Amino acid sequence: MFLTFYGAAREVTGSCFLLEVSGKKILVDCGLRQGADVFDGEEDGFVFDAASIDYVLLTHAHIDHSGRLPLLYKKGFRGEIYCTSATKKLCNIMLLDSAHIQESDAEWRNRKGKRSGDNLIDPLYTTADAENVCKYFHPLEYGEERTLFKGFSIEFTDAGHLLGSSSVTVTATEDDITKTIVFSGDIGNADQPLLNDPHYLKKADYIVMESTYADRVHEVAEGTEEDLARVIQTTFDRGGNVVIPSFAVGRTQEILYFIRNIKEQGKVKGHDGFPVIVDSPLAVDATNIFTEVGEMYYDADTKALIDKGINPIGFPGLSVSISSDDSRAINADQNPKVIISASGMCDAGRIRHHLKHNLWRNECTILFVGYQAIGTLGHAILNGAKRVRIFGEDIAVNARIQVLKNTSSHADRVGLMRWLDAYDNRPERVFVVHGGMDNTEKWADDVRNQFGFNAVAPKFAESYDLLKNTRIKEGYIPETHSRVTPNTVYKYLLESGDRIGELIRNFKGRTNSETKKFVRELDDIFKRYS
């Protein structure tokens, strides 16, 4: 009985763990690496043989957990994929969306490659791969135990992170020895709108545990709705739009939940029936799924609304935009409105059009409701850029830039401790994953010191014998993936370039001597690195 870590090992994204029991191979998650976690040569294949995988256990639909499933199919996988029914529904749209991005990116790079004489590339996978892998999904509901083969059963419990998200409990027997292994998935933040709090488990021999926000404590999640109402009120009073870059799945639906309450309770005065537009085909599809699934996925407040026949994320004044023409028409309308659009970090999608039309307007507000990674347009705007470039045009940042706090869907340090403290027994080992390099090592130390558990932060490809509780293969950190990766450094460089451009534009009106001195300094840099 072996466990090997092929993703989210001292990195935040790319969750992928291989469990081998009685000759069967079971993957838990198969996610894409994203942002600073990407390192050369890993995304175009797998270290293991994809065709040899018998089962995949999927904790939830986020792309850093599910996004390489179409690639797994492309490389020969024809096994069974188990997840909750809500996760299956979300993957049906999210994997197709991811495939479309892969194809579009390859097409764009090949257009450039033809002009420069570079070799053409294939997309990581295609929409056909995504459609085909979705045929292998088998839904299970929370608390439904299923035996996959003799001596191996699984059960999903609510992780409270995303619609349908789960922790997976595996009960495996080999050589007459039975072990219980819990894969936490992403553990949700308490008191989120719509969703239940995470379910606490009581017993495990081994725990594979996330640590995304083990280094911080979230602010008390009170006043979020009031803060949103205040932003809408002040912006509408100025005659502007509230533009919300939002992740299509999860965060958009939370914002709609808040706005429904704001409208019902009349928290925005003088703008009765104000329009709210969701401009993201993926977000629209995801919102439909949120209204289709059973009540088991929702918290008590949301269930109470549903029992009364009330749509918890629907209200008068809400409209959706599907076509490009619909999207363009939004900015032709001068009436104040709330525009919710993807992507959440402003690095792609329709949100860039809305920023182009609203960023320069003093009366508008850009409201961020999620994390903005280094190198993204959202990060530049949030960190004080005076001017940004969108679709080849310089756009002044005159709108008010604000952040809606308390919207994290991940448990913080307190939440992770509460989840771990619920166990009645002492596990043989806790594997800390899904966190930055420093974070995983630090949380493993904390688990050892505060709980007395044997905890480790495994490296990539590190492998353990679970029957003997011993490491059988030491992992490694790929050369191109270190505490600050080349990918991350390059993003810093691009961001510095934007700042230099902004600095140059601000030189207008300065004295000739100041400007000449600055030009000489730039010339020195060009000569040094050209």
C-alpha cells in the first residue's frame, strides 16, 4: 500500500496523489499547476503511466484539482472517476472551458510562431478530450459509502469549500491490514454564504491535509454584506457603475446571494430595482447549476429560502449576458449598475472590456472580491497603478479601487486547527500539502508541536509505504521550481516594466535636466542588458 505525491507537494496548485492498493492504482485529484507553481516540462504529461490508472477520486471541481483530467484521458486513461453529483455538473462546464482556453492559447501562440519561424505547438488537450473524460464520471452523494473493489471503499463528506466539495475517506485492506486514509481536499472557511461549514472527521490512520492559509487568520466575517451595500450606495450616488471582477464558480454566486439580501432589505436607498448583470458565460452556467442541485449542499439559511420557494441567488433586476453583442451593450447603457464579470484576476475574459470602459471614470468603483496574483492586471490595479494597458490602449485608473474583505473560501489557521483537533485518535502520519514551500514546512512543524502528530511536508514524487509507515522514495524539488520560481520572477519583471512606463508618462512637465538624467540612466540599463 503506497502513497506518492505528484502535485501540491510544497506548492499550492496541481493536486495529484497516487495511491496503490492490491495492484490497483487510484489517483486522488488531477489538477493543473497554475501561476507561480508551474515548472518546465511537467504539464505536457505525467510521471506515471496515465493508462495504468484504474480510478480517480475527485475532491472538487476547481481546475487546480480537476484540470488535468482531459490530459489524463488524452494519455490513455479509461478508468472510473468518482465525485459528488455537484462536482460532476461543475466539471462538465469547467473542463470544457479549460479546454477552450488551451485551444485558444495554442492558436494564439502558433500565429506568433508562424511569423517568427518557431515550431507549432498542440494544445495541452482539446474540447473533445474534455467531453470524453466527462463520460467516465460516477457521482456519489455525501455519506454514501461505495466499495470500488475488494478491500477498498470510499466515502465523501462535505468540505464546505465549493459547491460539491468534499473530503475523501478511503478504507483500504491489504495483507489483512486495514488503513483509513483521509484526503482533506480544500477545507472551507466557516460561515460562508450558501454552503455548509466543513464536516469534521473523527478517525484516520493517515491524513493528507491542505495548508493554503495556515499562515494567517481571516478577519471576522461580519459586515461583508454591509460593506458591499455601502460601495453600491456611494457609487450609484455618484452616477457610476460598480464593476466586480469575480471568479465564475463560487465567488459570483456568493456575491449574488449578498445582493439578493441587500435588495430585499432595502439597504441601498434611492436606487430601487437597480440592475445587476452577470457577464460571463461560465458564471451563468455555474449559477444555473447552483440552482439545480439538491438541498444537501446548502446551509440552513439557504435551505430555508429554498423551502419557501425563494431562489437564494436570484432577484428582480438580475440579468445575464451570453453573447458578445449582449456584453458590448452593457457599457452603452449609462444608467448605474453592478457588473459582475470574469476573470477574477482581470487577466482574460470580458472583464477587460468593462475595465476599459469604467476604469477612467472617477464616478465608478472597481471592487475586488478575490486574490490577485502577481503579474495579473488585477494585481497591478489593486497595487496602485495610475495607468494600465488594455487591448493596446492606455487607460487611466481614476475609478475608486476597493476590496471586499472576508470572502475567502479557504479555512485559515484557526479553521485548520479546528478541523485537525476533531480527530479522536492519533494518526500515524499527517502529510501537509497544498501550500507554499515555507507554508507547508511551517504547518508541519506546528502540527508536530501543537498536536503531537507525526507530520511531514512531502516533496514532489516522494513515496511512502502505508503498511509500514516508512518513506520508500525521497522526493525532490524540480530545479526550475524554487521558493521564487523563474515564472514568478518574470512576472515581477513584467510588472516593473508597467511601472517604468507609468514613470515615463509622469515625467511630462518635469525640467529638461531631470528628464535627460533619467534618459541617461535608462540608456545605461539598455546597454547593460541588450
